[in-house]
Amino acid sequence: MQRRDFILDGCRACLLAAAISTGLSGLSSCSPSYSVFKADIRDNKLELPLSLFEKDTFQIVRPAHFNYEIAVQKNPDNSYKALLLKCTHQANQLTPTGRGYACSLHGSHFDKDGNVTKGPAEQKLRELQTGLAFGKVIVYL
């Protein structure tokens, strides 16, 4: 058996094992399991319609021409919290997970409040100032 064939067979076996262990339904979609709202930056801030938070209190925002996404969460007291999804270890874009945010570069994890739950990151995520005006959530960059 040639080395190339051995590697290909090994990869096929791993893919098959992963499909069986997670169930084929997990492979049905490659899209993220969270919605992303695209917004323009105006005067160093984002304006998000309050209607975004009517069905879900959590929203990922992708600002135009900005390097990182922002997680915006509506709190029970109707205030809002915004976290910059930039890993505090080496500035990599974070990915939302069911429990918080993960860095694909070195494996750091953060909870939904931005606290480090697994290193190598040591500092919590940067929280951005928010406010309400004219029926919109304002996120200040």
C-alpha cells in the first residue's frame, strides 16, 4: 500500500467514525446555528433595531468593514451587553458556541459573559458600551 492511499483510507475512516458518533443529522447543514445581523458603522457606532431581540435575546452582529463580530445580549432588566468577539490571547475571531465563545487558533474558551473558562487567554473579552435611542440599541465602538 502506498503512503498516499494509507493516508486517504485513514481520513475516510475518521470521517465515517465522526459521522456515526454525531449522527448524520449533524452533517445536514454547514451554516452556523446562530443568526448574523449585518450592520454599517456610522460615527463609530452601530444601530440595531430593537425588533432583533423580540424572538431571541442573543444576536451576533457583523459590522461592515470591521475585523470582528460582536455578540449583543438583551438582559432580563432590558439593558444590553455587547462583547467584542476578539480573543484576548492573540486577537483571533471567536466563534459562538452553545455555552459561550471559542477560539480556533489556540483553544481558548469564554463564557457568555466574556470570562475566560479555558486558556491560554488570561483576560476576559472586551465589553462595549451600549445604549438605547429612538427604538434602537446603540453599540459604541
